[in-house]
Amino acid sequence: MSDSLLIRDFFNPTIIKELVVKIHSLYSDFDQKGFLFDTLTDLDSQTYTERKKE
């Protein structure tokens, strides 16, 4: 079993959901559901580079 932690492990569903709450607190029109769908879809299969899309 590997104990190594990859940088992509930091950008995970928990962090994304916390980010959504913070953005929504500052911008009430923020599309939370759309952002979560776009961000979390296929997240597990993506590399770090794929996760930080422009």
C-alpha cells in the first residue's frame, strides 16, 4: 500500500464543495449545482493537469 499523497488528492470533492459555499456567500447568483456538476463529473479519473482546466 502506498502512503504517498498526490497533489491531485488535495483538489477533491470536499474542497470543491467548500469552495462552492464560499463563492455563493459572496456571489448569490453563482450557479452552485452547475459548477458542482461540471467540476465533479469524472473527477476521479482526471489527473491534476486535467483538473485545473482553463
